[in-house]
Amino acid sequence: MNVTAERSRLPFARPNVLELAPLYEVLRREAPITAVTTPAGDPAWLVTRFDEVRDLLGDKRLGRSHPEPERASRITTAAVQEGPTGNYATEEADHTRMRRLLTPAFSARRMVMLSDHVRHLVDDCIDRLLTERSAAPDGVVDLHAGLAFPVPVAVICRLLGVPESDRDHFASLSERMADHSIGDAAPRARDEFNEYMITLAEAKRARPGEDVISDLVRAQSTDEAYDYDEMIRLCVGLLFAGHETTVNRIGLGTLFLLTRPEQWRALTADPAGRVNATVEEIMRLGAPGDLGLLRYAHTDVDVDGVTIRRGDAVILSINSANRDASVFRDAETFDPDRPERNHLGFGHGPHFCIGASLARTELRVVFAAMAERLPGLRLAKDVDDLEVRPTLTGGVRELPVTW
């Protein structure tokens, strides 16, 4: 198969929400850096093999900004990661400032301190699910609405200082902003999200609290180089990513475990001993969305015999890299006991996910509690029948379960 004979168009069709398109395996073997057409119809490079994805994630010759933004390839019609972001001249300095401001709030030590609060939230959700199941005529409840969604939302609201009573509003904005099927409604949702965050930020300016948004508003007020619009974009990004990604990983992790009963039984037999490894395997194989991380070349870059020209768009497929058989034994198999622990589920290099400790804390608490309190959990609908959200972050709309 000559995969470079014609430019393939993203996204590639997936068999279901747990599997990737078979074409990724072919690309990793034959053309790990290949020319593709984005969903928006523009040219880009798709990188699929682990080594190249990892190396380019850490390569400062690639960035999120573009030397000529008006000429940049567009990736999608959604309003998330659709094109370049940030200032080309100051991107590195802006990123350094952001990490400096946010690192204390998202430190591993602080996340450990948060774990008791997360467990309380999870137990409350499970209590309600138990009550709902008793009242449901068919004994079926929606784990997405009852647990996977409310827990990450409550946690990120507490950290950022966002009223939890606003959750339906900003969740709807997030959904529409990331939806690649609704055309101009996606950027309008992003504008609404920005307006919502401006209102919240100004309220924090008047009455600051002990939370991340208050810290960012305070920093922007005292640093002339810190652009107000940049601060608002960061707050929106934190609220969006802080709940969307974890919600989806809880859903996908549950599907992986319940479609592999032997792995679910192993976790229920020893939740404390197995939950960490289980979460890492969920982060490796759980593949929300069908694209990857977007970068633009800031100079010509030669990789694996391919020259990526200055300004070219590069899509780094974390999903594909994490299933590279040259790095992971039986790469397509969900196996928490595997020895490899070098997945790219949280990225790599300077842009390694600042919320990694938060996500790990939430996922560990959620899956340990589910294994302890709902050992008989099972799916009430076939995976192939679940509706997948038409958004860049993917995931399922519902997760019907019983026990």
C-alpha cells in the first residue's frame, strides 16, 4: 500500500470509540510523517510514530503560534485548536510566564491534599447513582451524567474559582466551541465563553479569592507585558480542558474495563494496588478526539527524510504514538500490567500537561471508588451503539450501566 500516493484527509474513520483507524498502523510503518488534508481542507503534516511525536513535542522549532498567521493552515471548523494561537514574537516568554504562574496551583503536593475532597465528591455521586438505580424500572443509570461529568466539573470549579452553579452554561459553551459539525456556531460559542470569562475575571478583580483565576487577574494587573486578552484565553482554556479531558477519560476508562471483564475483576480484587497502573493504561489507550496536537514550524525542520517548511502545520498524533508496537508490547491490548510507562497521554517536553497531577488524582480516586463500591458494574449497551460526541475532544454522550 502506497500511503503517500495521494494526500489523505483527516479524520480517519474509526471502528468505534475505543479503537483507532487501521490506517494509523500502516502510516507508522510506511510513512510516519505524511502529508494530509485537514478537516478544514488545508494542507498539514501528520506525525504518527512514537519517537517522532515525542521528539517534535520537545522541539522548540515548532510552536503554537505562526510566523504569518493569516497564511496558516486551518485544522478544523471547530473553535478549539483550529489554527495558530499566541504571539509569534513572544510565545516562549508568554509560555514561561504561564507555567510560572500555574505550577504552584497544580503541583503534585497540592493535588494529594485535594484527594480527600475528590473522594467525597465521588462517594456522593455514587450514593446518588445507587438511589437512582433502585428507582429505575430497568435498573439502568447513566454513569456519564451521574459521575464522569459532575466530578471533574466540581474539582476544576473549586480550583479556578468558577461558580459550580454555572456548570451547565460553560459545559454547553465547551461542547459547542469544540463541535466541528455546527459551522459558525462554534466560533460564536467561543466568543460567548470569552464574554463569560471576562465577567468572571472582573468580579475576581473586585473581590479576589484564593483561586487560580484570581491569581491570574492579579498577575495581569501588575505585569504590563501580560496581555489582558491572553489572560482571558488562558482562563477559558483552563476551564475547558480542566473538565473536558478528564470527563472523557473517565468514560473511556470505564468502557475499557467493562469490555474486558478480567481487568475489571482484577481491579475490584485490589483497587489500591492496581489503580495507579490502570489509570496509566487508560491515559495511554484512551483516545478522545481524532486529530492530535497542533504545531506550526517556526523554521525549516528535517525529520526522518521529510522537510517540514517554515509555517507548515504539523499534527502530532498522540493517539497513534501511544499504540506504536515498536515501543509498546501488544500495543493495542489494554494491559495495566505492561512494563512500559512512557506514554504520551499528557504530552512531552515544555508543554507537558500542567494538569497531569490533577487528572491522575481524579482518575485514581474515581476508579478506586468504583471498584470498591460497584464491583458488579457492567455495561447496559453495546460499545458500538454508544453515541460519540462530534467534538475535537470526542468521548461519549451517555454511559448506561447497571450492576
